[in-house]
Amino acid sequence: MLSGIMIGWTRPLMNSVIEACGELGDVWICKTLESASSYEVDRSFAGYDPEVLFLELPETGECDENLETYLERVSARSIGMGVVTFSRRYHDGAAALAASLGLPAPLSPPFPPEVLEKALIASMDTGSRGQRGALFAFLSSRAGSGATTVGLNTAYTLVNGHGRKALFIDMDETTGAIDVLGSARGGECEAPQFGLTLTPYSWRQHLCSLHGLDILSGMRTMALTQRNRWAFRRLIGLGRSAYDNVMVNLRRLDAPPERAILREVDRLCLVTTPDAVGLATTRRRLAELTAQGVEAGKVSIVLNRVVRWSAAGEFEKELGLRIAGAVSSEPDPIAEAYARNQGFCKTKSRFARNIASLAASLNGLLPAQPKEVAAGTFASWARALVAPRSHGVAS
């Protein structure tokens, strides 16, 4: 559930926003304030700890002292907090005011729930990151395809071979390889109930660092987000604000958190095996991705456990898609890596060389790009948007 506080003075307009939130089903306005004082705002923020502020803008476009105070409280309280603006009717003055403050354009009734949902997504995107790190996802065509091992080693190579700052997020809620590695290094314990509020500092305790790679295990991801799509969007936003690359290990496609990933992903690596079952399940996965609206150009096929290198060409012919990477079948180096409680293969193995080629292609594909922040009259709000990059989440 996404919680929010509303500040306004036009009751019918506020009721329209509340009604649209109710139709979404997972957005809750826990407090409404009419022309509130700074004391009331501080008290409401402290008591409810909202994740989004619904704020009415004056049609005149004048930025009064109260409006600056509200936004100042938002920037001081949480970098990841979103702001959705609305006005009684569309007016150039209100739109210009929102643009000058670096905020999305205000909504005006009537608006369907879908429009409000897009505004909420845009507000969380704006409030969470100033530096936009590339988002990569790894998905297996079927269980046991090796997506976790390929993704983990690719992230490790980006860190140690290309000097990237990377975060690996595991979506496997069961005790998988990532949880085992973290436990072996003393980095995991029973995940606490953390709620939905995330900041660039408070999630530091949940990260496990392996050779410079920051890892968020499936258990920790579950504890931080409770599989709530809004909390997961905030998690991804914070990760992309502080890392050059965020790598996500997907386990399914039919849940809201995974759909949030698919909407934002820059590149999805579909890991499969060069056999008849792998070919059939790859076709099924590609159909599922198409149904979810993932562009074909964002999907890369990665063949794992390759023994006969001509299999890549055969797969390309059958699927009509180019194979982006092929990883050799070397169980001994992989088993040795997990036996050392590292999960990363030695650089001399063929597997590691294949992973290095895959990492090099991803590294050159989408480097982190600075996100433009509108130069507004409210300078402290603009500074808050770009602040996470200077803080850093973990070393």
C-alpha cells in the first residue's frame, strides 16, 4: 500500500483525488490538510511517514511561502518521497509553477485512475534519483537454467573488471544461492520487518558486500518491499540513484513488482540452455515478455552450459533472434566458486572469459547518465533530487 498526505483547499478537487486513489486499490491517503501550517505538516509527516505528497497548486502560479515550506519539508524528510500536484482546472500559471519547481504537471479533474497511476510513477521516479544508473534484469527460461550464476558473475565482472559500482538484487524469496553465500560470510540473518520507508542510509544494513559487489538477497528484498509494487519502485529508484548498474535476478513475470521491473528495464538477459527443452521454454518466455509489453530490442538471449559452440547458430536460426552471449559448460570452476563461499569463478576459466565478454557488451551498452533537473526558483528542492549520488549507499 502506498501512503500519502494531501494538502489543499478545494474540497471537491480533493475528493476527486481520493476517489481516484480508492479505485487504484493500493493507494491510501492517510491524512488531508487544508491550507496547513508548517507545524501541522511536520506533525503529519512524523505521525504517518507518507511516501507521496498530494499538493494543490494555485491557479495563479504564485509560489507563496506555504508552498515553499511544504516542499522544503519533503526534501528534508525523505529524498525518495514523491510529489503529485493538482489544480482545480488547467491553467498555464499552475503548469508554469510546477515546471519551475521541477515537479510534474498538475492534474485537473476529471482524470481516470490510470492517469493518477502514471503521475504517481513519475513522481516516485523524480523523487528517487538524480543519477540514472542502467537497469539490467536476468531471467531464466526455466528453473535451473543458471540465470543466478550468470547474473551474479556478470555483476562481479562489471565491478572488478570495468570499475562500475553495481548492485545485485535477488527476487528469489526462497533460500537460494545468494542467501547461502551471504549466510556463509556472516552477512545474513533473519530479515527484519522494515516497512515501506526506504532512504539511502537505512537500507545499508541489508546489503551484503562480496568483493566490491553489493548484494540484496531475496529474503532482504522481501523484507524491504513486502512485494509491494510501490515499495519496489522506490527500492529500484534508490539503487539507480547511487549505482552505475542495478542488476535484478527475476524469478517470475506475473506479479506487480516484476511488472514494475519490466516497464523500466534497459536490457533483459534471458538465460537458457542449448537443448530442446531450453528452446521450447525460451519461446514461451519470449511470448510472455511480449504480452507484458517488453520491447523485443531490449531482450538478449544468453546461452548457458554450451558444449557445442555451433548450438548458438542453431538457436539463432530457430528463434530468429541474435544470441547475445554464450557461456561454456564448466561445472568444476562453478562448484569450486560456491565451495569457497564466493560464487565467482576464477578469471582463468573459459566460463569467466565468456562472462567477461557478456559484461563488456553490457558495460558499453548503457553507461549511467546524469538526469537533468529543472532549474527552479526553489533551489533546495532541486538539490534534494541530485543529493543521493554524493551520499552513496554502500562502499
